Amino acid sequence: MTHQIDELIRRIKELQEELETEFKQKREEFQFVIEKKRIRFAEEVARQQRRLKTGLFRYLIEARPLNILTAPIIYAGFIPFMALDLFLFIYQTICFPVYGIPKVKRADYLIFDREDLPYLNIIEKFNCFYCSYGNGLAAYAREISARTEQYWCPIKHARRIKAAHDRYPRFFEFGDAESFSKGLERLRQELEKEGEQGEERC
């Protein structure tokens, strides 16, 4: 990998950290703390938010009929989501130790904290749970797939792909056979080191 690409990756990471700092400052405006994975707002903030809550009856009355009719189709997604969740657990439990790939921590990707928002009614909270599960599971699956790809086939595509995962920039250029044959083991060892560092932090 060229020095220029390494430098660009470093700058992207710095910008991501800067963006996260800005998000954190914005969140502080809403005066909440996290206690044992639960969110607690300052009482005055919570009181103001509860005033903006839409009652269940009003929510259903004002809902678009097509939204209500399509809801069962949306919620049917729980079935494939749970099947995928089970498969990912089995897949990385069996395969990752064989390859020396560190397991992806599910709890880092599936976050359920919107239930603590005082301005959401029960249906909105359930919808938020559904979206958190679906998107979190997709991110969890993506990281498992990305680690698998880094181990078996860390080669960039000839064509540009949208929203490549974080590991992709370190992959070998399409057609660069020499770098692939010489560097594949290095990328595999990087995965193993990630696992060792993760164990040290635990």
C-alpha cells in the first residue's frame, strides 16, 4: 500500500473522530446520562419531551391507512432477521477460531436505547426496536463478512463499489498478483493481532 493511501486513511479516521466529538457535544445539549445501559434525562428535559409525545389513539387515528396495511409485511422481517442472527452466531463460533479471526462482538452493533426516549409512544418504541435490530444486525453481519473477506480474498474490485466497509481500503489492488501473494499472510496476521489486542482490553 502506498504512503499516500495510508495518509488518506489516517486523515479519514481523524475526520471521523472529529465528527464523533461534534455529535457528543450536540448530545450534551439534551442533558442525559447513561446508567447501566439505560438513558436518564434531566427531569425538566424529560418533562418537556413527554409533552411532545403523541398518544396511542391519536397516533393510530392519524396514521396513513397504507402504513397500517403494510405493517405486517415489515414486521415479517423479524423471521429472516432472527434466522440470520442465529446463522452468524453459528458461523463465527465454528469458523473464526479455525482461521484465527477474532469474533465480532454482537453487543457493539445491536444497540437498543431508544426505548428510553420519553416522547415516543409504545408503537414508536417498537418501531425503533425493529429498526435498531435490522440495521444493527446488518452492520454486525457486514463486519463478520468483512473479516472473512480480509482473510480469504482481500482484493479490491475493478469497479468502484458504494459504501465499502472499513477494511476495504487496505485490500490489494485488482490485478496486483504480486502484492496479493506476498501480503495475504500479513493481512491475516493483522486479524489475529486484533483478536489479541481485544483480549487484552477485556
